[in-house]
Amino acid sequence: MARLAAIQASIESIATATSQIAAGNQDLSQRTEEQAASLQEMAGSMERLLRRSNDFLRSVHDRDGLNFTAFRPFGMNLRLAVHGRLD
């Protein structure tokens, strides 16, 4: 009888641990999906920023023929955009 009680306690312990692991996995999955959505949104924002920067550089370059080799917002050298690497 004691052996049967020990087995029952072990089964209950395993069931509790399994339930906790499943809840943790669900929480992790949800947070991962939220982070992925946030990263996609940030990537879209960065693409729009780069597109606007390129449009600005193109319009100024076309209008004034200026060379923007020193234009370095956010530490990015956009000289490449002016010298033939525009999208």
C-alpha cells in the first residue's frame, strides 16, 4: 500500500511538472511571437527611413549636383547611396 501511495505521489508530481512546463512553453511562444512582430515593425521603419534618406539625397543631388560624402546620420555613410547604389 505504501508503494502504491508513492507511485501515486510520483504520478501527481510528474503531472504538475508537465503542466508547469506546458504553461512556460506557451508563455515563451507568445513572447517570441510578440518579439518577432516588433522586429518586423522595426525593420519596416528602418526601410522607410532609408528610402526617405535616399529620396532626399537623390533630390538634393539632382537639384544641386552636391556630393554628400560627409552626410552621416546615425553613423551610416550614405555616400554609397549617392554614388550609384540607389534602389
